[in-house]
Amino acid sequence: MGGRGRLHRVEERRRVLELISEAIDAGARQSAACSELGLHTRTVQRWMRGGDDGRRVPKRVPHNRISDEQRESVVSMLISPRFRNLPPKQVVPTLADEGRYTVSESTMYRLLRSERLLAHRDAARPRTHHRPPELVASEPNRV
């Protein structure tokens, strides 16, 4: 029937409830019928009660959500030459010293992650560190 946490369509639920009620009428236990279908007993009991599943995403927008214009200005500030080499944990105190507050540090991280800019924002590739080859002595005075 699917994996844990999977949302089932209404048609699937109806069919599952029909199958389980048939099995119960035939003398099977509800828990055995549920385990045959790969569902938890509490899930089926919740479906039998009826109503909405209750696991939907809220449809209202948070009141403190930043606007698209503010989002664009913060991202453009973070990719500017002044801040592109600094992480948000250094950008926020720098702006605070100037008396400016745009968004919180966690919001900056969230914006950079959503724009896939969290790694390296400079135009050049970052310096790569290569480990020197490991030297092993095979016999005395020989490396």
C-alpha cells in the first residue's frame, strides 16, 4: 500500500476499508487484515472515523514571510563582491556594526540554500587542498 507517511487517495482508502471490513466479516482480526495490507491499525481506525487526514500543508501564508523584493535584495547583497566570500554569520555582524538589519542569519542561510549559493559564491574556483603523497619506508634508508 505504500511507505510510511505516504498520503493515500480517497479511492484507495475506500477500497482498503472495504477489504478490511470483508476480512473482519469473514472472521479475521482487524490487526491481521491491516498487517496483510501493510498498514498500521491506528491508520485504518482513523480512516474509519472519517474526516480529513489532517496531514495537509497549511494553506495560509506566514505573516512574517519576507517579500520577493526583499528576498532579491538580500540575495544580491550576499553575492556582491563585498560579501561573496563571507558566510552569513559574518555578514550579519558586519551589517549590525553599520546599523543595518536586513534579515536574520538563519534566513540568509535559508535563502542561500534555496538559491543553491551556499557553497562558493566567488567567480573563481575555490582553492582545493591536495594531500601530499604518503611516504612509506619499505626497508632501512629507503622511502
